[in-house]
Amino acid sequence: MPKGLDNRSRDEDGEIRHKRNDTLVRTVEAEYGVDLGLRGDAKLKTALERHDVPTLSKLIEKVRKEG
């Protein structure tokens, strides 16, 4: 299956799969090499809310800029 944005796989219709809101923060941090400033057992949804961003890609971009 071809890889898309941030090495995420594409569905059969070509759409990039999205991370689920219940993905653990530690998984996102390990995969993208960032520190989201939350406990590892927190959910992605919590990180998005805390950083006031709508998507994972915006979250990663914001955290990397704040560096």
C-alpha cells in the first residue's frame, strides 16, 4: 500500500488514513519524534484540545515550531 503524508498509509480510495483520537500520546511522540508535554497515557484528543489545534499535522507543526 503506498505511503502518504507522514508515512501514513492510504485507504484503497486514495484517502490518507487519519490517526484516531484515542491514540496514545506516547505513540505519537515516538512516531514523530516530538514531546507533546503530556503524560504518555493521555489520548491524542487531549493533546489536540490542550494545544488548540484541529489536526495531528497542525499539532506536530506547532510543537516543532515551539521547539
